[in-house]
Amino acid sequence: MNLKDKIIVITGGASGIGAAMARRFAAAGAKHVVCADRDLAGAQSVAGDIGGTAIQTDVSLEADIASLIETVESDIGPIDLFVSNAGIIMEGGVEVADDGWQKIWDINVLAHIRAARILVPKMLARGGGYILSTASAAGLLAQIGSAPYSVTKHAAVSFAEWLAITHGDDGLKVSVLCPQGVATAMTAGIDTSTVEKDGMLTAEAVAQITLDAIEEERFLIMPHPQVADYIKQKGSDPERWITGMQRWQRMLNEQAS
């Protein structure tokens, strides 16, 4: 897809990868970019820089997602590209309470499903459209230290795969973005030891890589090319891969003690 003259919506558009994509997509000639975020002031700042629109949206709420899509389609025009980018991370494993699991599930998984539930019929009726979901390399591999993040990002990748398989022949284009470490507010407060050896990318670099992938209509976007090798290792010898990850976990535990 050439983004020139396209109407684009980006959730989590107030900061990080979302803000970087908004700026990059606008520079590529998008007709209108909508920055949707709980942080209205942040979204307004980004939208103001690019001549776009800011809409306050909490993607954990189905009503907010529906309102966002309805407002854009009625006031601005048909959405050509919907970037389901908003996401959160939380540390912990089996001890995380159900309300924590539900919160991250609502944002990292159900937000993608709820947006697609509304948009896919509209896009197919128009002859096509594009949905981009931001997941993580953790959704292809694993996330040491956060079971909720690892599980929900796997689910996000799986849903994107299902969309592409089920509706690809109908004109729907689907991409899923799976970076490792990106220098954003999300990574500022967590242990990034597991990805630092492969390099922390800037949000701007990820936005450019994503733009290139959209123009090529590639399904799987991996800003860190090493991830492709890790996927092959995991698939070819799962037992060895698990053993290697256990070794990495022990090393991190020793560093923390």
C-alpha cells in the first residue's frame, strides 16, 4: 500500500512507536493521520505537529474503539489503514492476579479483535483495507520476566495470522509488527537485558521499517533481523531452545541476586 492520500488511524499515537509512525506516515503523504490515545494532550501534540487529529481513546474499552472508528469514518472519511498499536507490559508470572491478566488481555489482545470486528466488514465492503497490529518478538519467541506480556503477544500474532489467512483473498491486507527492544517509555522501566545484545532501536527507525513493510505489503515485520534466526532455532530444535532460554533465565537471576 502506498500511504499517499490515505486516511490512517493509530492507537497509542501519543508517544513511542505510535507517535513515530504518525510522523513518518504523515511525511509519506498520508491524507490524514488520527492519533488515538488515553493521553489526549500527548495525542494533540503529535497531531498538531503533522496537521492530524487527536481523539481520546481507551482501547481497553470496546465503546471507545467503536466511537473512534465511527467518528473517523463519519467526520474524516473511510479508514484505509488502522494501526492497532497501543499496548502495555507488566512484570510477573503465575502470581499476577486475575484483574492484571484481564487488563493486559483487554489492551494487548481484545483491542485488536474489537477493532477488526467493526472494521473488517467495512473494509471488505469497500473492496479492501489494511490492518496493522503491533505485537512483539515476544509473541514469536517468549518474554523472560513477564508471563502476561508473553501470552498476550503470542495471542496478538495468532489473531493477525488468522485475519490474513481468512480474509487475504478478499482484499484485506494484514501486517503484524514484532520488534525486540525499542527505546520508548515502555522499556524505560523494565529489564531489557534479554534484547540489549541485539540492539535497542529508536522508535523512528521502527517507524521507517514499518513504512517500508507496508509499502511491500509484508505480513511479518521484524525490525530486528536476528529474530528470524531465533524463530528457526526454536522451530528446528524446541528442546535445545528451551534449554538455552533456561540458561539465560538463570544468568539473569544470578545478576539480580
